[in-house]
Amino acid sequence: MFTIHASWSDAKCAALIRKTLFLNSRAICPSCEVRRRFKTLKDGRYWCGRCRQKYSLKQLAGLKGSRLPLAKIALLTRCFLKNYPLAVAQDTTGLSYPTVRRYYDIFRLKANKYTLEHAQFLKGRIVIDACYIGKKRNNNQAVVLGAVEEDYTNLAFRIIPQEEQGYVEKFLYDTACPWSHIIHDGHKAYEDLSWTGVTHEAEIHELGQFEKSCPIERIWALLRTRIRRTYHHIWKEKLPDYLAEFRYKFLYRSTALNELSFLEFLTLPAPRA
Ligand SMILES: [Zn+2]
């Protein structure tokens, strides 16, 4: 298995990143947003002949403004993808707590961008449910609507004001194929789904029926554990980013740490955090 070693040099990381960014000696220009041939300048930066801007390797890799050595960034990325809590990542990399937290924020933006770009409609048998994240008494509670394909191939989340029919239907309209089969817990928000084109069935938890809704319950359990273990506390304003992170790691759980995916993730363009 591919592993970023703490002993890797910046030069080695730079070479790997260059190899990932440049295909047939062309890389995507952050301004032009198309693949361009760059001229390499004497100071090591890259010059785009179209927008006439200069970029460092880090800027091309979506790490604008970063002052960390590339080897540290690669090591931090690995910590993030392996769900290391902030304190453990701090220990592994020898970086300060605020630095680790800032990079985790950047990686979350990258995860969000990746999952948005690769979004696919859910299909087949889909289990849907709502989950309350955070504490109401701190005014920090959010209702998250989640839908997962029964075999865990695809997953979607949305934060909604409350578990109501309108929000559920809009969510399914945006994320699921119309010929899907929806499994839910019989909450009144799901009663009327048939007119949207899907078929659906309810499993009543009060009657001890839990078998079919198991996939989404497992997602909620995993999400709660991860929030508790890795971040201890999050503000609801930041929740969308954490959900994106969760989705990325869940959907790419078997490939995220492969060399190709790892480098692709590391070099994804992301807005500055
Ligand atoms: Zn350009």
C-alpha cells in the first residue's frame, strides 16, 4: 500500500505533485480554468500565456498562500484522510494546533469540491431518514436529511429546517432517480411520495421493524462517532463542510489512500480557506 513517509523530501513530493498536475505538459490554469501549457520561469514558477499570470506549484495545486513544506502538507493530508483527530495529527506532524485545523478546513473544501464534481443520482433501493445533530439547548442543532443506496454505493445529505414533506421531496428530486424505491420510517413527511414517481415503503420502528432501515442507521452512527472522536464539537454553520468530508471519505473509503487518488485529492483546486 502507498504510504506517505515522514522522511519524504519536499523534492520528492514536488515531483509527485508535478506529475499529477501536468498531463502532456499541460496543467489547469487557476484563472483560465482550462488545461494550458505553461512556461517554466527561472524562479521555478509557471507562466500562463493566456492570462499572463505566474503561479507557484502550490498555487496550481490549490494550496494558495500555504507556507508549509510540501512534505508536511502531504503528511497532513494523510492524517486527514485517515481520520486522525486534530491532536493526533498535531503529534504526527509536529505542527501547531491552529495550523492543523486550518489545513483540515482546506481539505474539507477539497472534499466538497470533489464530491460535487463527481455527484451522481442515487438509484435503486434507497433508505432515507432524518437525523438531529448537535444540542438544541445550545441553539446548535441541525436536521440532516440523509439518503443512502441499500448497498452503500452512493450517499447524499442535506441540511433542512425541519422534517417536512416539501423538503423531503425537493431533496429526492435533486439527488435521486425518479424510478427509485424509497424505504423510510413512516414519518408523515414521507407519506405522499408516490406522486413524485418513486415507489416507497415504510418500516415502523415502533413495531420492531428495523431491518431495511439499517443502512441509514449505520451511516448516522458512523457520522456521530466521527464527529465526536475527531472534532469533539462542531458549529452547525460548519456542518455542511463536515458532511462533505464524511461523504468523500465514505464514498471513496477503499480508494482514498491509493497513490493516484491521494495525489488527485491533494492537488485539487480549492478556494482559500
Ligand atoms: Zn491562465
